[in-house]
Amino acid sequence: MAEQTIPDDSRLRDALPFWLSLGTIPLALIALGTGGWTVLLLPIYTWALFSLLDALTSLNTDNADPATPDDSLYWYRLITLVWFPLQFLLLFGMIWFATRLNDLNALEKIGLFFGMGVISGTIGINYSHELMHQKSKLERVLGDLLLASVLYSHFRSEHLRVHHLHVGTPRDPVTARYNEGFHRFFPRVLRECHVSAFRAEAAMLARRSLPWWHRSNPYWRYAALQSGMLALALIVGGWEGLALFLWQAFVAVWQLELVNYIEHYGLTRRHLGNGKYEHVLPRHSWNASHRASNWLLINLQRHSDHHYKPDRRFPLLQTYDTDQAPQLPYGYPMMTLAAMIPPLWKRIMNPRVKQWRRQNYPDITDWHAYNKALNP
């Protein structure tokens, strides 16, 4: 691990790069008002620009003091707190305007709300991930609202009750298997995550001698919030508005699952026998120290430390050297594009998985059960 440096985290200047997500809002408004090629501005901003900035800026291997108190992180926390009302107003404002006041054609509307899905997935779901891990009730409510706006509320249960417990094992649907292309992974996790999340919540209730339909099951809250979002889209934009809302939600979920795919691809925990596995270690997550994409994704790419300390706020997440955690060759924006082309992805990543196996598990010679998720 790089030698720790302790920046002055209390100063706005240090937090400002993480506010670059706000740049998506004026771009969305330009696309809404202009149409044409400008509907491509949002994917260009989040994918192309930040990939370029990653190439131009150095890797960031500095670590903030993990003991920094919350009071010193005000400007970092604030961007995650204000994001839901901004995204909410942008989403439903765009639905109202696109269905009532302007003359965008069907293709332009599809492109525009593809860009909106990029916002609500790349930024909104990512911020909800940060918020759901915190103890504050306000932050958890904001996280729930962000997930409801993309109809993916169960992600909270799946992430907290399943993924963090079972990552790197067959019981975790979102640990991408070695040689599993994204186009096979995506429909599988859409199907399996709903089931595993619901079962995890039902098991939690059963341990309290409560039935799954008890009012404390968060699925009732998820259903209410998502129904409210659907109803509002219908009220604001009619059936066309509802269709545009559903399209942006699908794009957002696709963005999320692309990230899930690359975060643990091929990285499995050693099976110890009798269905038991080694503890989660930094080596069970792919990391990227690319400075600019970590600004956009609020340090999500420091993923090993997130699994080590899930409630650690994003500015305090630590990075690791290559002997402790595997590193991606590019930041998430570039890697997610590669994941959409399975032959390219496998050419980039399969040799790295094999090297990871040789480095960490030289005694394992038969990986078939790990590759196919056949271990107990």
C-alpha cells in the first residue's frame, strides 16, 4: 500500500472534483432543448471524457486518514445528499417537457432518455450505494428513493444481505464467473438477484419468528416507492412518459450490472469444504486507481477496501498495492465498454485472472468447479 497522506478533507477545494457529476445536468438540458446529436452528450461526458481524463491524469494512490471524523467530510457528503432532489427534478422535468412542449422525434427521445439512464445509473445508483451503507436514516431514505427511481429497490437487500456476505462464492449472483460473457451474466443476475434478495429478507424475518409478509419486510416499502414513481411518470407524461421512464430505468440497471460484472470477474474465494469459504480479502475485488473516474464514481473503484469496511465513507476508502489486490488496466468507464464486447473483454481479463490464480492459489490445479459455480 502506498504511504499514507492525510489531506485536509474539511476543505471544499479537496471535495470539488467529486462534484463533477453535476456537469451532467446542464448537458441533459442542452440535449432536451436542442435534440439532434446533442442527445449523445451524456454518454460522451461520462464514458469518453472521463476515460480521456484518466489517460491524462496520474493514478491516485494516496490514502486519506481513515479515522477522519464525519464533521470533516461535510463537502463530500453533501453531493450525495443533494443528488436525489436534483435527479428527481431532472427526470420528471424531462418527461414533462419531452411529452408536452418540444418536437423531439422518437429516435431523439430514445437517445435523450438513454442519457438520462446513464445519469441515474452511473451516478444515481452509485450514490444510493454509498447512502445505503450509512447509519443515518436520512441517507438510507435517500438511497431508497434513488433506487425506486430506477425500479431496482431490491438492490439494497441483495447488496447488503447477499453480496457482501457471499461475494466470490456460488451463492452470490453478481460475482461474474470466469469466461462468462456479460450478455450471459446480465439476464442471469436480473433473474437470480430478485430471488436471492427476497429469500435473504425472508430469512431475516424467520430468525425473528416472523412471516415473510410481515410489515417490517422492506419489500412492502420497495413496492410502495416504485409504484409511486410509476404513477408519477404516468401522471406527468402519460403512456409515453411511462415508457420513457421505463427505458431510463432499464439503462440505469444495465449500467449498474456492467459495474457489478467487472468488479469481481473471475475472483473466487477458496472453498474450505462443507460449504465454507475463506474470509473476504482485498484480493477478491478488482481495483482501479484512475483518478478522474474515481472522481465521477466517488471512489467506487477502491472496491477492495469497500468490502473490508462497507460503511467507510467514500473519501476515506483506501487503495492497495498490486500484491494485495488485483488492478484493472483502465478505469470503469473504459472497462465497461470492453465488457460489452466479450472477445475483447476475455482477451484483456482472462490472462489477468490466470495470473491472479497463480499468485494467490498456486496449489489449486482444477478450477472447473469455481468456473461453473459448482462448489457447495
